[in-house]
Amino acid sequence: METASLQEIVAPEGICYGCGGKNPHGLHIKSYWHEDGVHVMARHTPEPQYSGWPELVYGGLIAMLVDCHSNWTAMAYHYRAEGRAPGSQPPIECVTGSLGVKFIKPTPMGVPLTLRAHVEGEVGRKSRVICEVYAGETLTAVGDSIFVRVDTAQLQAAAHGRDR
């Protein structure tokens, strides 16, 4: 994997709970292009407070990992589709349009998780991302989600009623 993650390159001041490097309470997920040029990879070992059932990872944590990593996969693909380096201006930003997670097998605690994601089909304003979650060599969950390219300043204004 590369030395700097997509998050560190594109959003070094990011505050997202899942992937923001500047969130003091966050998970600090880091996503990297795989050498195959198709997949974006991340690794994460859940802390004990993220247990669902004894010795099993909480499904909500898995959903969050899929959400954050898949969003970064969509953004990385947009940069690549435009022939631009991640972090070049203007910034490319995406948000979750829909999040789908299918739980295949229980995910054990204490095992490093690997997330392997790719964009399915053409990259457009809406991108479908498939994200596989592995505990060791075992596939435990698959995300099938849609991410939408947006201007986050406009979203912030709309969310706070400042766009009227």
C-alpha cells in the first residue's frame, strides 16, 4: 500500500468519526489504492468496545466501516476517471445515497478486518460501490451502496436552512 492514505492526501483536516484524521475520538480509517488499480483497500481491527454479542463485532461498526471506505472508493474513482491526482483542485466530494450491507457470517473480535472495494460500472454523479469485508481470509459482509457526487458547502447550507 501507499505510504499516505487517501484521507491524509485529500482531507488532512477531516473530522468524520469513521475516517477523519482530526477527530480525536474517531476510528481513523485509512484507504489506499491496491496495486491492481481496481480495488481500494483498508484495514481495521475493532476495539473491544465495538462488540455486539460476546466475541463478535457489532454490525453497526461494520456498516460504518463499509460506509466510510466505500465513500472514499467512490471519490478515488472520480479523481482517476478525470485523470487527476487525489487532492487536486477542485476537490471531489461524495455522500452516501444509500447504504446496503449484507452480513454473510459472524465477524469475530480480535481479528484484523480487511475492506476491499471497487466501483461497479461507470463512474457518474452516482456511483455504485461493492465493498467486501474479510476477517482474516473469511468473507463476513458485503456492502452494496450508492454514493453521490456533491458540493458539500451547498449541502451544509441546505441542512441549516441557509439556502433559501
